[in-house]
Amino acid sequence: MWSAVHEMQPEFLIVGGGIGGAVLGFLLTKAGRRVLNLERNPSPQPIARPEILWPETVRFLRTILPAEREHLWLLPVRGLTAAESGRELIRVTPEFFDQAGVQPFSTAAHESRRLLLEQSGCEVLRGVEVESLLQEGNRVIGVRAHVAGEQKEWRATYTIGDDGGNSLVRRECGIPIKTHGVNAVLLSFGAAWPESFPAATVHLWLNARRVSSGVVVCGIIPQPGGRAAGLVAVRPRVLDDATAVNAALAEFASQDPRLVAILSGRSFPQDFIRYPLHFGNSAHYTYPGAALVGDAAHPVTPAGGQGANLAIADARALADALLSGSPSALRDYQRIRRRAANRSLSLSQGVAAALALPDGLIFSALPWGLRLGGHLPRLAGVGLRRMSRAFL
């Protein structure tokens, strides 16, 4: 076994390839600090799931990413439709977003991460499997990892975990977290945007047989570059029988000709990425010599589109704290971000509570809820504004 310490030690180690770590690496590198980002995947991975950015996040990213390349990673969402058995339940127009004063954006998550790392000049090592943290006394001083079949160590003043909801950095620091499951699973897939569909418009379909089949809703979200992210929400109980899932998807597609373009030719499980839903808040986000951002600190569900926005806001606050030189930098970061995380998590809590209700009750209420949102645009606008700022 070979073990060595990296010849030029970084000041900051970032473990993981999330958007929060990419923003943090950008801000620290641009401030003249040496940053090393360690990523498990040997090459950048396309991300099939949708990712929504809210206006404050986009305003910030536009200050650090080149305008001429915005079309690669950002697309304004200008509408939404929802239907059941070919009948429209709600139609959201650009005027609704204008009146609410909130413009949602869809992003190509892998492109925004790639551009951030490219623009910052932050050093990135891929194919690195971090296996443990290095500690002296009660302080984290770096990581031990496997790379190219060999063991290697890196030391740094600070180690930041952006390594997801099952964070190794959080676990190695002994930071407790209680997570809560949600009675739903998302099946995600990437696709080309159908040419016959209105551009930049989210489309949702409720399954008329959602109670009996457990396959609840399908959606397709436009992304930059003529791409799309598709989602199917199902009850976890149905996933044990792939044959039944595929039969339910085929029957679902038969309810609306537009669904054929979305679901036809896709087979479970091979054509979908499975995302079990859970959320929680770590007891604290810091440890001597270490900090957590994004899902490593507080995993959220897609409710309210908080994930990427929350991680980027974490990264901005942590960069400010670390660059301040204050001896209380980590405590300052945690104090600033915890209240915002609680607000974001409240959206996941609400969805989890609703999905814990009996199928017949919650699923029968879905079309009524969508219609109500269409009839009460001011109330819907209030909800949209809340989602757009909860993470701040």
C-alpha cells in the first residue's frame, strides 16, 4: 500500500461534486486561496433530474458566469400546464410570473457546475474515493482516499463536505442527523424536448388510475439546449414489481396522446433513475476544521425547488465567513444558515405530511388543488414568492 501527502497542500479541501461545492470553490479560488475539489466520479456526469433556480440565485450566478454562455445552462420557465385524462386542470401563463414578480429558471445542472469549475480555475481531481477524515485531537486536518488503486492523503486547513445526503464528512465528524422519509419515489429520465410541445413550459399529467396503480403523476421540465428532464412520482410499494410498473406506465400513457411522446419506449427500471425522498437537518453544520453545505448539511425534497438554491446560499455564506479571517467563522456560518434551512425544510415537511394521508384522500384532492390555484392567482403568487425566498 502506498500513502503520501500531496506535495502542495491546499488551504481548502472540498469533498463532493455538488453545486454548493462548485460555487464555494469558485469564490475561494477567486479570492486567491488554494482549493482542491475531490470528486468520486471519474468524469462529469449528466444530471437527468430537473433543477429550478430562483431569481436571487440567478442574479448571483450571472455576476460570476459569462453572459455569452448563459444559453448553455439557464432557461426561463414561462408557463405550466397540468391535465388529467386529456382535460386541462390549470394553465399558468407568463403574465402570472410577471404579476407575482418571480421568474423561475430551469438549469442544466451539470453545465452550471462545469462552467463554475472552469471559470474559477479551481483544481479538481476525479476518480477519488474519500474513505475517512484525518484528525489531530478533535480537529479535522484532511482526508484519506483511494485514487487509481492507491491510498493517498491530503491535508488542509478546512475540509468541506458537499457529498450529499449520505455525507461521509458528516458521518466522520460524528454530526447527528435525523432524516424523515416521504411516501413517494421519483423516477427521473433525460429526454429531448418534444418539438410539438410549447417551449419553456412545464407539463404535468395526473394519472386517472393513480389510487389503484400507485403511479401518481408524470411531468416534463424544459432544460437549456433543447433538452428535458422527465419525472414520474410513484408510491414506493409499487416498485417491487417491475412488470406491474411497466403495465401501469403503458396504461397511463394511453390516457393522453402527449404522454406517448414522453413515456413510450421507456422501461422500468433500466430507463429511469430512482430518487427516494427524504429530508432532515443536521444537529450542526460545522466541526473544528470542517463544514457542511447543501444536502450534506440538510437534505431536502424537490418541494419548492430549494435544493440547489439552498446549497448555493450556503456556499456564499461559508465563503464570506472563511474569507473574513474571524476566529468564529464556522460558528458565524452556522448561525446565518440554520434559520434559512429550517424555512426551506418546512416545504418538504408539508409535502411529506400530505403524502402520509391515505391514497384515496390525498389523490382525490390533487385536481381540486390545481384548479383552486388557477382560480386564486394572488394566493398562488404568495406561495410562489415564499418558495423563491425561503432559502435566503
